[in-house]
Amino acid sequence: MMDVRPIRNDDDYRWALAEIEQYFDVEPTSGTPEADRFEVLADLIEAYEARQWPIDAPDPVDAILYRMEIGGLQAKDLAEVLGSKSRASEILHRKRTLTLEMARKLHDAWDIPAEILIRPYRLDAA
């Protein structure tokens, strides 16, 4: 029988963390009851953390800025993808929303998830 229980509160969460910690030093062999227990504990912990501390997906502009940062890209690179320097500037300064065509181009060129690029987001007032 596998000794696990639902994680309903912080005490249960601390218990699960203490239980899973033992597997970090000695990883269980795949296919064993210990490996199954490790996987179940990891799933329970992940589900509890997602409920307790949800992380919202970034808005499209933040996703573009992050991709630019990690890729060493600049506004001129965005302009090349979008086909216009002024469009790139308007997007980055939140003066214009992305069209579906722009989102498709960014997804294809920079591999930003399309579901993030098509999310609604706020524009800055002029």
C-alpha cells in the first residue's frame, strides 16, 4: 500500500515536502513502488502549489519583451518580424494591440506561444 494522502492545507504540504525530500538524495529506480510514490507525491505537491500560488501567464507585450531579453533581440528585430519599425514601437509602447497576423508572425519567428500572443491586454493611454 502506498503511504500518501491528499494535500489540503499547509501541514499536509509540509508533510509531503518532507516525504519527497528523501528521494532527492537517492532517486528511486523506475518501475518500483518507490518511484510510483515519488511521482504521486510530486503530482500532489504540484497541484497544491498551483492552487495556492497560481502564476498568471504574461500578457503579450511582456512575453515579447522577455523573449527579446533572453534572445538578445532589439526593437529592430521585432520590426523585421512585423514588417514595420513604427508598428514594433507601437506594440512595445502599448499604443497598438497585436493583430492575429502579427501574433502568427511572432509565434512562427520567435516561438512565443500563440495562446499568450492572442490574449487581451491593456493599452497605455496617450
